[in-house]
Amino acid sequence: MKKVLAIGEILLRLTPPSNLKICHASSFDFCFGGAEANVAVGLSNLGLDTIMLTCLPDNDLGKLVKKFLRGNDVDCKYIISKGDRLGLYYYEEGISARKAKVIYDRKYSSINELRYEDINIDELLDEVELIHISGISLALSKELNDTLIKIIDEAKKRSIKISVDLNYRNSLWDSYEDFVKTIKPIVKDSYICFGWLNKDTSNFKVFDAATDIVNDDSLIEQFKYMTEELNVKNVVTTLRSGNAYNYHTLSGVLFDGKKIYRASKYEFSMVSRIGGGDAFAAGVINGFIKNESPEKIIEFATATAVLKQTQIGDVSMSSEREVLDLIENKNLGSVNR
């Protein structure tokens, strides 16, 4: 089986213990994360071979990141030692009516030193069936953006599948129009896109499952620009609702250009939301790599996302068996003996 290649930044996450606010903390718990790295680890824990392409500083922090990735069976042989620092972010957990909070400290981090000339592209892509990338990486620097576009263009020439998580972040872009202009060449002809672009680039829209009418016709109306004009093979997204007491519902939808496929609606108490979308992405990619039906793909991905949000940290540690057990039993409270 060929491998899934994830390209992006790995971050050190610092979180105050016991739901403290950042400004009141005297110590921090740490873990590693980052959109693409979360997908790589999630896929590996589901049984797929994964590769991570990134830059890390040649110091003990860089070594610790590799130890983390290797401990989750992610192939690190293409990780480049370059740059002086590991990006990090501070994460304050939300609780009850208090929203979660993120402070980034990633300027001049090592990933921005990645250049196309650093890569043996023939050797790298020879092992790859699918590449996963996100809009976050494209926003970090022009130099990194140029490098990623060259890699994706070369992959498309070789008929390697492209998976794109839009991951639009207001704080990273001057405008939504700028985001669309940058990411549209990556999205065009991709195999999977998580989220969707609107034809009207002045309007950023996400569905709120609690308030919006999300019947199949309304979903198709949103997604068809992607499949008809950008030639995206599959558009997928989650539909979520929640309240101030961390009680959530989650479902997922997949559009293959012809039909909408829906997952069951799962109800659960959320422990941590960070990484839920990346776990969902891992579940979707896992299904397509294993040639599952659209119905099974979206159900599995949604269950994977639900399980991730019952776990502390950024990455999904769920095995395929654990996800299937949730799908089969719909029981989050039993003991597996």
C-alpha cells in the first residue's frame, strides 16, 4: 500500500491545567499538534502508512517532535532539519459559557524555511497515493506558499490524489478574497476538499446545523460550484450544534458531484474540540484509501471526529476497531472489558 503524505507545520501546544485562564497560569501542560500533523497521526492510528514533510529545528525540541511522530508510526525520513525555532501556541480550554482561546507564537518558525530545492521530489512522490494539505500552511509565508504550490503541481502531473482542508482563519489572511485567490489553484482538480469555496468570494459562509435548513438541495446548491467549476471529486464537511454546557451533536455530509451522503447524528459531551476536524479528515481519507462506499466513509469519519473530542490533546488516538465499535453500538458510556 502506498502512503499518505501530510505537509505542514507541527506546533507545540501549551495549555494551563485545571481549566485555568492563561493569564492565571503558573504551569502549562504540553502536547504536539498542527492541522496536517494531526491528520498524519490520526491516519497512522487507523492503520495507514503516513509520511510527514515539514521542517524542524536541529535541537532537542525538534528531536522530541520526531520521537512523538515515530511513536505514532509516522514516517519521518523526509523531515528537514532547518530553521531556528519550533512554532507554538497557547490554548485556553473553554468550559461552560467561557469560550476557548488561542494565542499563536509561530513567527519565523522552521516550516517557513522549507524550499522546493530541499526536496528530492521523485523519491518523495514515488511512495505517495494522496497528499493532504491545509489552507493554514498556505498563509504562513509567501516562500512556503510558493514551495507548496510547486509540490502540489508536480503531484497533480503524476495523478497523485490531493486532499485539501480549507481551514480558513480570519487572523491569517488580509481578506476572504485573498484566501480564495491563493487556495483556488490547489483546490482545482483535487480529490477531496473539506469545506467549500463560494462563487461569490466576498461571502464566507458556513452552515450552523442548529439554525440553518440543511436539506440535500441546499447542500448541493452550495457544493456544486466546487464539483462543476473546480472539478473537485468529493466535498465533505461536518454539521455541528452545541450549547454552553459542552453538549454537542455532530453529523457529516459527503457530496460526490451527484448525491449527498449523510452520517448519523451523534450526541456527546465534549472534552476538547481541538483536532476534531482533523480527526474527521483522517476518517474520510482512510475510507477513500481503503475504497469504502460513500455511506461508510462519512459514517466512519463522523464517528472518528466524535471520539477525538472525548480525548485530551490535538491528535486522534482512536484505532479502527474503536471507531467501528462506536458506529455499531452508539454507546459512549460502556466499559470495554
